[in-house]
Amino acid sequence: MGYNNMLAVETSHCRMLLVAFVLSIFLMACGSSRDQIGFISDRNGNDEIYVMGFDGTNQIALTIDATAKSQPRWSKDGDKIAYLVSNVGKTSVRVMDADGSNVVTPFLSGTVVHEYRWSPGGERLAMLADKDGKKDIYVADFIDGVVEIIRVTDDEEIESLGSWSSDSEWLSYSIFDGKNPGVYIRNPDGVDLVRLTNTQDLSPIWSPEGNLIAFVSQGEKGMEIHTVNHKDLKREVLTAEVDITSPFRWSPDGKKIVYVSNRDGNLEIYTMKANGSEHRRLTRNGVNDTEPSWIDNGEKITFVSMDRGDSEIFLMDADGSRQLRLTNNANNDFSPN
């Protein structure tokens, strides 16, 4: 999977935007005390997982084989990294220790896993997987070294997996086509299912600190970020008349959202408050800047820039200041997390 393909998105078309959402990575607004950044690099001829310090030093490959890797995500405690492995038309999730050891495959052969999310406690993985000819949500429980798989949905075609609620009681997801499109939440340990919207919406992500779920919806001028309260179903538009071209992310404290927009002619990184106010542009240049991710408990943001023609990883303070190049080579480095 080449990085440049991730940028080939027609933002006016919901389907193409969905591809960017599925392929992009994203740890959904979880802060931790870890002192490393995980990322993907093709510097050795294949998409492999690397880690490095916050200053870009000590870049170490954790995986080296012939399979394609994507979507690396840390557990909240920083002890483990999960990622997708694609091989011969199938895709599975693997979990390894932060040093690359003790690799476990929680979802085995015969499936295509499209995306996944760590639970807040790091003991479970929710996965959107195609096992029986359609996409459904499964949960992997890690119990005393044994992986137990539970099927959570048997629904219409699910388009995107959202995230866990902060108490791990709910999973959010969206249905795009069919008779019942919208954002849903499901209790993975029970039978409760709640429909929150009735429009074609994508990527519903819980706020880390409240009842709000942010999601992407088609507006008059492109894709917009909306929120809905899962208790009273009150819906708000946060980015009216602003075309969103990359996944958004909640800050760890739930007070801000970082997103990417081409409102000024090319892809740049912005933040706003959780109520949609105080939009602030963080990057300013003539190339595409994408894949923002909060780290260091929300004090800093990593991102990818095409500053020199290839994709490189940068770090900046949460207000856009003190930008620092972390990778510098002739290859593609992306998916910082």
C-alpha cells in the first residue's frame, strides 16, 4: 500500500473519503506516558513498523518480512502495539510488545480486517472484519494469554467502525447504504442497540470525556464534522461550509479536535474547540500536510508533510509552534502514532 494512494481522495465523493478514513490511522484521542512514536516506513522496500523517540532519534524497525503493514496503534499504557498485516488477499490484526516481541494474531485466517480499535483498558480489540461475505464487528478478548472472539453485530453492511466509549460500555459504528443508514452504538457485552442519526454518516468517534460522539457527514460544500449527544440525540454542526479531507481526532481531554481541510487551497492541519469555535490553522505551506495525531497527553501533534516530495513525519506543539522534522530520507514515512 503506497502512501500517495492515501491522498488520492475526491473529497466531494463520500465513498472516496471513506477510503481515506479506513486507510488512515488513528489512535482515537488516547494520551499516554510513553516516550516513543510508532510509524510506517518503506525505507527497506516494504511497509514496516518502526518506532523512534519524540526527537526523531533511535529509529528502530520492529517488523521485517514480506507482508504489508498498516494502522499501527499503541495500547493506552504504551506496552503493546497492534497493526494490520495484509497477505494474499487477507488481512489480520497482530499484537506485539512495544519492543516487537511476543507477536499474537487475535483474528486468524480466512478474514479481511478493515479496521480495529483498542478498548480504553487495552484488554480488548474491536474489529470491523469481513468473514461471511459482509462486514461485521467482532471483539477479541485477551484472557490469560488466550484470545476469545465474539461477534457483536449481524447487521446491514457496516461502513466504518467508530470507537469505544470511555467506560468501554459501548461501541460506535456507521451504516452508509441500505434502508437504515446512520450512526449507531452497541453494547458489545449485551443486547442494547441505539440509532443516533438517520443520515449517511461516517467515522463516529466518542469524546474521551463526555456524552458526545463526533462524526463526518455530507454538507452542501463537502464533508463536515458533526456531533451528537448519545443521550438526548442533540446534533450540532462544527465545521459548516468547511470541507474535511482527513480523519479528525479528539484531544485526550476532549476539549479540542484536530482535523485536515483544503479550505485554503491545499491540505493543512487545523484545530477547533469541541463546540466548533476558534478554528486555528497550524500549518502553512504549499504542500499537503495530513495525518495529525495527538501525543504526549495532548501537548504535541505529529503529522505527515510532503514538504520535499516524499512523505516525512514532523512534530509540533499543539498550537502549531516549534515544528520539528523527525524523519529525513528519500523514502516514505507515514502513519505516526
